[in-house]
Amino acid sequence: MMLQCSRAERRPTSEAAIVQVTFTTRDGDRIEAAGEPGDTLLGAGQAAGMPLEGTCEGQMACSTCHVIVAHDWFDRLAPTSEEEEDMLDLAADVRATSRLSCQIVLDEALDGLEVAIPGESHDMRTR
Ligand code: FES
């Protein structure tokens, strides 16, 4: 049996939830990015052209996805895991609100999230 959605049941793309995120670049430019709930902040940043390599593809083995979260937003994120803390200990230009963007999953509550690209990043896999 084949299931079909009626036209009324389909959700037009324009009504799909979009999570807006603002990245501040190393030069101080503010770049708007967007993702859908379930996307990672890393993916949204890469799609917007941010210099987030994400070399290990979210395996918490590189820290090339490091971002600095705006203070107002930091406590609204899901807690940092021990593994993420360990990797951030090895990252460059770490701040009190540093996170790995591959570990931040966007949802509607994060609409308006603001993060900054750190001054430098290291790929910890090459140490
Ligand atoms: S992509 Fe490597 S730690 Fe996030």
C-alpha cells in the first residue's frame, strides 16, 4: 500500500522552522547564518562560509569547530560534556564561553544565537 499526503497535510518549506544564528568573524563582521532544528551549529556556520573546518566531523578530536558563545546565550545551551571540556582544554584562544560548534544542536530556542570565531584554531589531530 502506498501512502500519500494530501496537499493540505504537506508543510511548505517556507513554514519550516528556521534557526537564525549570527557569527562574528575575526575581523568583527557580523554574518547571518541559518539552520533547521536538528542541524549542528557547525553545519550552519560552514554553510554561511565561516572558517570552521570541522575536520573530525563531530567526533570531538580536532577542535577546528571551536566558537566563542555570547555570554547571554552560553547558559541556554545544553551542558558541555566531559569529552568536549577535554578537547576545549587543548584548543587555541579558549574563553569561558567556548564551545565546540559540532556539539551544539540547533533548536527553536536557540533562534538568535550569537557566537564568535576565535582568533586562531588548532587541529589537535596533528599534534
Ligand atoms: S568537528 Fe572536530 S571537534 Fe568539532
